[in-house]
Amino acid sequence: MERHRSLRMTLLLAAGAAGCSNAKSPEIAVVTLGEPQATPPDAGVPDEQASPGPRPPRGVGWVKERDGTVHRATRVRCDATIDQRACSGTERTFQCKTDADCKEGPRGKCVSSFGQIGAYCGCEYACESDAECGASEACVCKGTGALREQHSVCAKALCSVDADCPGSTCGLSAYFNGCWEQVTLACRTKEDTCQSDADCRSSDESRGAACVVTDPEGESVRWECAGISCAIGRPFVVDGQPRAAQGAARDDWRARAELDVASLSPEVRELAAAHYAAVAALEHASVASFARFSLQLLALGAPAALVGEAHRAALDEVEHARLAYGVASRLAGRAIGPGPLLEAATAPLGAGVAEVVEALVEEGCVGEALGAAEGREIAQRAGDPALAATFARIAADEERHAALSWRALSWMLATFGEPARSAAERAFSRAAARYAVDPAPGPAVHEALGLLPARALGALRREVLAEVIAPCRAALPGLSCDRIAAQPSSPPQASS
């Protein structure tokens, strides 16, 4: 338990360093990972030992059930129109110049877009049928289920239609983890830990988690609850979803970055620039998250010290955004910054005790502790000294933010009693289940640039859950000392 000792001790001091620790043992309530509960047979999942459940409903094409889940009963042709306008020639970046340059997929179109890396000209691909997609892929129509893309897409297909899944259905998973979307078709099975998005939400509110397939390339594919997983920092969640500003070509939101990019290929630079622009946008949104938190603290009558720390944390996030926009700009070779974040002015405050506590636990006590560990890991693996220094700075700040969250939670438990305790218990259990699995794989892996493999991040998060979160939870007066039961999707592995 020495790897995360410093982080653990910082948070234990913030939490009060008491609770249910065993005085005869130098260790404190380490998490024991156990088998997850199998989905009950009456949820519509096949079970050879149970009485036969209802057969999948008949249908044609894409079928949406009452619980919001979507499955594919039969193959169907899609509208392959891509409505985005063609490139004008005035964009800052050109991945293509004409439709003829777009050859990596079907019906390629060279379009003008404005994203986290500024105005660019890039390829979009649509499909009309499975035949136009690659091996083990299927064509998912525009507007189907939770799909965010504004045109049809070729998706990873572990099944094609319901008939490929005896006694079950071929479900559509559209997993947006806060930065990018991963679309998959996969059978529903008795190994799944959820059936619909409703299984991933508390009785009070949605925290942004969805029932999806997070690792279609894994040895054991299953549907499970997953949410925000792609960036360090406290997200700005509105209506259960992380919000962030679109990118803009501006120079006033970036710090100077001395990153050496001469040896990087254009493709690697582009992927890394897009990644860091997305990270920067979420760091920028964290300013709004802490601003809202400071107002919530005022509404609940918090001590001046906590309110002051929340405001200082918001200023830290301003600098984190500048650092990340600086890295993204350096990689892209042009100025990248944030556009307007309108939700910062229109998002509800949400100052109820249970609502504030649940957000605090998931986004602060757990999320920022994981962010601190992730930032430190990237700093250690980064091949460039400037990038390592950037993440070392961010990791130190995130550790202080996590400590603030644990202090605030301790105050709320002492002040509001049972409502706060119940909300914290729910949120800790939900966060443990969410982060015990590997995050979705990113668009690229490049450890020297801080783009870590999904399995390495998953292993790191499970370590932090066991070695940091569990003992700190046990140190809080009033919370149960039950061991958290959560099964990793794969055993911890070091990246190759």
C-alpha cells in the first residue's frame, strides 16, 4: 500500500483519520473485490437454470423498449446523408481537401467542422447498409437510441441482429465518456450488471452514468454502468451529463508550453492535440463546477474556510485549463481556447443536502482522488520534461481539491446527519462500481504524451479505490465500514 501512501494520508487527515480502523493492524479497511451480483432471470436475460423468460419482442429494424433500451431486430437500410457543409478553404487545419481524399470508410465526405481543435476540414463517413462497413461491423442509423453522431455510422458489431443472441437481444451501446463516443452492438447476457440506464441512477437523480458496453475488445464483454472517465478534474454536470465549451481560435486561455513536438508525426500530433483540447475543455468547465459548489456551500451555511477553499480551487482550475490549452495549442500548431459555456449561467444550483452530498462524493471525494493519482502517473511516464512538470502541478492541485471534498463531506455528515449519511453511502457504492472497471479505450495510446492505455488506467483506479477511498470512507464518523464489493472487468495489468 505504499504507492498511494501520500494521497491516502492527505485524505485521511482531511476526513479525520478515525472511523473503523483496526488498532491491531497497520492497515485500514482495504477493499476486498468480490463477485458481482448476476442479473436476475426476470430481467429478460437468459439463464439455463431458471424458468424460461419472455422471448424478445418481435419487430423490424431498430426496436426501442419502454425502458429506453434499443436493439436491432432485423437489418435495415439507413439514410446515408451527411448534412454538414463542404469545406470552404478558410479552415485552419486540413485533414482533407475534397471528398476524394476520404477513403478510410464508406461514402466519405470532406466537411467543415469546428471542434476542440478549432476550425478544421475533416472526413466524415456514413453508411447505408452493413455491406458498406468492415468485417464485424454494422451500420447504425442516424437518430437511433443515444447515438450522438448526426449521420449513420459503422459500429463494432459483436452481433448483428437479435437472432444472433439466442433468448436475448442485440443491443445498441452508444457510450459517450465525456470526450468521445464509442458505438457497439452486443448481445445482452446473464453476465451483464445492468439492463438499462435506470439501473445506473440513484433514486434521487442521474449522475450521468449509462448502461453500456465499455470494452468491446475485452475477453469478457458485458453491459455495465459507466460515466465520465476520460479526463482529470471535477466535471461540470448538468442534467446528468458533463458539459464543456466548444473550442475556439483564441490565444488568451493558454499558458506557454515548451513541449518538444519535432519528432512527432502529424497524425500523432493531431490525435494528441484533440485529446488535450478535450481535457482542457473539461478543466475549463471545472471552474463552473467549483463556482456552483461554493454557492451550494453558502446555501448550506458552511464555514468560511470551506467556501474560501472552493474559490481557490476554481482559480486552480483556471490555470489547469490554461496549461492544457497550452499543450493542445503547441501540439496543433495554432491557438486553441474555449468558446462560451452558456450552461454556467443557466444550470440549476441544486442545493438540497442529498443532492450536494452525492455530487461531492462522486465528483470530489472519489473523482478528484482518482484524478490526482492519474496526474501523478502521467507525470511519471511522460517522456517530455515540460509535460511531466505540467501534470505534476495538476496532480498536486487535484490532491488538495480532493482533501477539500473530504473535509466538506465530514462537515456535512456532522451537520446534517442521516440525510447526508444515506446520500454518501449511495454515492460511494455507485462510484466504486463505476470506477472498478476499465474506462473505454481512447482514440490513441502514447504513454510519452500522457495518453495511457485503458487497462493501465483501470488498474490504477482499482488500486486507488482499495488503498485510498476505502480507508478514508471508513475514517468518516457515521458511515458503514462495509467492504466495497466491486469486480474489476479485468485484473490489474501494467501497460506494455
